[in-house]
Amino acid sequence: MNLKQTLLTFLENNLFLKNGTCPICGKVLFVTNRFLCHQCEDDLPRINNPTCRRCGRPIFAADRDVCIPCAKLNLPFSGGYAHLNYQDAGKKLVAAIKFKDRPHLGIWVGRQIGEAIAQSDWIKAVDFIIPIPLHPNRLQERGYNQSQKIAEGILQGLSQNISISPLLATQILVRSRDTPHQIGQGRQERLSNLTGAFTVDQIETIQNKTILLVDDVLTTGATLAESAATLLEAGAAKVCIASLCAVAE
Ligand SMILES: [Zn+2]
Ligand SMILES: [Zn+2]
């Protein structure tokens, strides 16, 4: 055992640090309640204005407030927030939450998202927070749904900042088809692959309700758009979205 391994084992055994290293740079973390090292936390690629008022992704024109994908495809979002740019440390953070068994990292960053959207004008209307569901096969593979962990954090962040508390609903939107991984596909291809991928259980629960959908990454918007369309067709009044990371328009 080399020195680093010995030290890590010591820390894990004595200070209850599971995964006691920074998931972005790999440095050992010495305090129990931190999830990234100070440097990486400071360097997270936070999204600054201007952003799309429908989906929250960064836009590059001062003369409009809706991004090109939302305008072009008429994406059905009534409000949106995205926390980080999907690049560098943002990508590593998502990968750590999804593939490296770090669900607590999702809750931690979700809390920051909750604190941020507590300031938005649309949050007060939200009745339900619904994470994008995984197909049961993938859920079993991973052991948890990363979007649900982010949603749990959002709820904590909201409840510390505003008096309303929407309900976290994980049984209403169901992934009924195990769709292939969508990396490298165009927007049209993604949308057609997803048609019919989601269904709604307990339709009566969402009638005329406003829903906040939560996903880890907003790329083309296809997954969130298909989920939103499914909920709206089933009787929801409005759908807003929150994503941990977003690709700029
Ligand atoms: Zn770090
Ligand atoms: Zn948009």
C-alpha cells in the first residue's frame, strides 16, 4: 500500500469519509462535510446571464430572451434554470454523480440549485417536483436516479429560502421504454427516439398543476421536451425545468 492509499484508508476509516477525494481534481478532502475541494468549487463553470427564460441555457444575443432551440422547436417550458455550463468541471461533476456512486454530490449541488431558483418568479406556482425517471433496468444498474438526488437537494434548498414546499413526486412520470444512449445524435433523431418513452401514472393528481422537471444535463432539450409534452397532454397546466448543467445554444 502506498502512502496515498494508506492515508485514504485512514481517513475513510476514521473520519467517515466515503469517496474522500475531490471528484474533479482528485485531491484528498480533509473535512467531512465538503464535496469538492475549495479550488474546484470556486472554479465551477456557473452560468451567468443572459439565459433563456424558457429553459435557462445561456444565450448569446442581447436582443432576445429565448434560446434558438426553444424558439425553433417551440419547446413547451414555462420557466427554466440551469446551474453550470456543461464543460470541464461541469462535465466531471455530472460524471461523478452518475457513474461514480456519489449520490450525495447530487443532493449537495441540488441544494444550491434550490437556493437559486427560490429567487425565480415562476417557482411559487410549482406544485410538484418530478425528476426525469430512469428506466427500471438502468435504475437497477446504477442503484439510484441521479436526477432524483438533484431534486431532493432542490427541495432542501427551496425549503430553506421560501415558505412554499412543492411535493417531490417520483411515481407520476414513468419511463416506459428503455431508450438507447443518446450521445452523438442530432436533435431530430433524439426527439423521434424518445416519442412515447414516457407515460403518466396517477393522471388525476397532476390536473391543472404546475410541475418542475429536473434533469442532470440539458443538451438538445429532447428528453425534457418529451417529458413535458407527456405531462401537458395528461392535463398538467405548466412545466418548468431545472438542470444541473446546460449546453449553450
Ligand atoms: Zn478539486
Ligand atoms: Zn431555451
